[in-house]
Amino acid sequence: AFGGKLTMPGEETIIFSEPGRPATTNHGRFHIQCLHDSIVARQFQDLEQY
């Protein structure tokens, strides 16, 4: 992680990932509105809706 230290995420941390995606690929951006709506709702929203 660019010379930093990795730590366990906190209970309220949202991690955007694609399970099964090879680590060597670099694609897939997540819609900022999904992040906004998740924060407002205090619950992760369905990415398929964005």
C-alpha cells in the first residue's frame, strides 16, 4: 500500500470490491451517487442500481 501499513477496517468501513476479480486487472469504477446514498441511508446500497 505505497509504503504504508495495512490495518483491519473499522466496523463502519465500507469496502468496495469485486469478489473473484483477478488482482492484476484494473477496471470497474463505482458510481459516486452509490457512495452518497449509502452514507445518507447508513446502509450499503445495491450497486446494480447505479
